[in-house]
Amino acid sequence: MIKGRFKKEGGERSQKINTASLPDIIFMLLFFFMVTTTMRETTLFVRNTLPSATEIQKLERKSLVSFIYIGPPMQSNIFGTEPRIQLNDAFANLNEIASFVEAERQARPEAERPLMITSMKIDRETKMGIVTDVKQELRLVNALNINYSTVRGEVRVQ
């Protein structure tokens, strides 16, 4: 009778994990998160119900747009009911508009500075007095390319 002499030498061995596809998986996950993540926008502290208009035009290059928000504060018990100006994520006064525009200009490449647009998002119930004051400040710093943001719809005459 013949006995088999098969023995495992060196005890048990664990299988090696193939890591050849690991970079593909990492880049796939990175691409997934880049596509599905939205960039943080400005946190609004003012009410901003935009007026409607029938003849609107979409902006081509949104990277050249700086936004100024005008409207009554959302926390009226703290900040009152008068319309306020919001630049980026903070309330501002009229005299801060010039420094805001200059900071926005410095953040852009030299070739794009003449193409900059200042878009004003104004609540539909806001009176024109504060809007005119903001426009005067923009005129003083030579920010003459102004846009009024609206939503598409029928214009209601009150």
C-alpha cells in the first residue's frame, strides 16, 4: 500500500490582495463626489423674493458676476424691518460697497476685470430709495455693468 506524502510546508499562508485596480476605484470615487457635490452659495440673511419679468436674458459667464442682495432681514425681531444690504455672507452699509467691488476686482484676472457684472438681487417689496443709493455707490467706483436678477413669469401690475 502506498501512503501519500503531501504536506503543507510553512503552515497556512494568506492570499495576497491584488491592488492593481485600487487607483481606478479611488479616482472613480473622487469623480463621483466632484460631480454630486454642490458648491456652497451665499447664506441669505435678507428676504429675497425676486420680481418676475417676461423679457429676461441668462448670463453667459457666472464666474464674472458679483451679487448684492437687498431686502428686509429674515430675523426682523433682531435686525428690524427696514431693507438691508448683504454683501457675501454679512450685512453691509453703503460705504462698504466700494471695498467690496475692489476686492471682487482683485480676485479676478486682469483680462476679466472689464467684463465683471454686478448683479443686484432685490426683494420685490423693496422701495427704490436704497436701490438708487447702491447704484450711486457703484457708479462712484466705476462698476457700471449692473444686472437686475429676476424670475421668468408674467409681470403683475399693482
